[in-house]
Amino acid sequence: MNELKAKNFVVGITGASGGIYGVQLTKVLLSLGHSVHLVVSNAGWRVFKEELGFAASDREGFLNEQFGDCPGSLHYHPIADIGASIASGSFRTEAMIIMPCSMGTLSAVAQGSSDNLMTRAADVMLKEGRPLVLVPRETPLHAIHLENMLKLSRLGVKMIPAMPAFYFGPTTVEDLINFMVGKVLDSLNIEHSLFRRWGDEG
């Protein structure tokens, strides 16, 4: 593995609809040889059950099923483990992505709340000046949502709403998921071929 691939990424998955986005992002990062530190909120686990049909009583089994064959290193951290490595700025990480990001989590990050590992890890990204990417998934949006997004955007947080495009001719739900994951990777300058770019022949 070369130095380019020896990177630590933090991935947070909240209870917003679209947990499959975070699952696919984690798979792609692992497939590229990266190390992923994964945090899933309690509501996120509920979404996995409702949208992906996983057995709520077997979280370890779910992680093994989804990521067990991936070449990178997966480190799962319970959301209550406020003493985990990613809670400290002295632990070096390349970036953090919360995908999908609920409005509750987005609000907590905007207010500097650190009452669980996900929001603490996001706060670490801000205080250390490291890349933080949020993928909001909510509609419609009211003024408080928009004000929180603007506040974080002004702090340098990358906002990539879950708004898949159609110009590349998607034919499956997976195509739309990969488009969003690809846009996140683009924001972090990570090479991929998850979708056909505008201007490319296809």
C-alpha cells in the first residue's frame, strides 16, 4: 500500500433517510485501501433496519456483511464512546464525512455541541482545521436549517446535499447513490470512476 492510500477517514451515518449513502461511501474508501473510522447514531441503526432490512439485534453481523470483504481497515466506534481515538485532535485524520447528515446532527455541529462521539469528532475537525463534509438529507428546508448550513459553510464546512443528478443517464438506484458518493470523493480530491462526468463520452 502506498502512502497515498494510508489515510484515516471518519465516516458518520445519522438517522436521516439514505443510510445506504454512508454504507457505499465506507465501502469505496475501504476498497481504495483507506482506513475508515465509522460512527453510526442510534437513529442511523434504525434507518438500516427500516431501509436495508438488517436485523437490529446483530450490529456486528451487519458490519461484517457489508464491509468484511473490503481490503481497507474498518474501525467501528459506538456513538457513546466519547473517549475513542477520533475524539482527540492529536489523532491524525484526513477528513470527516457525515453522510447522510440529519438536521439534528447538523444543528449540533453548528452550535459546537459535543455530547456524543459523532458531534465531538466533527468539532475536532473544525478546531483542527481539517476537512469536514456534510451531506444533508431533508426536504423541505426551513430557515433554521438554511441558517445552520450557511453558518457551517462560512466556517469552511463543505455542504453536499443529497441531490443526485441525471445528466449521466442513471438507470438504477445504485447509479444515483454512486453519483453522490463520487461528489463527496471529488470534494476531497480522491480519484474514482463512480459516474460519467459531463463532457465524457459514454
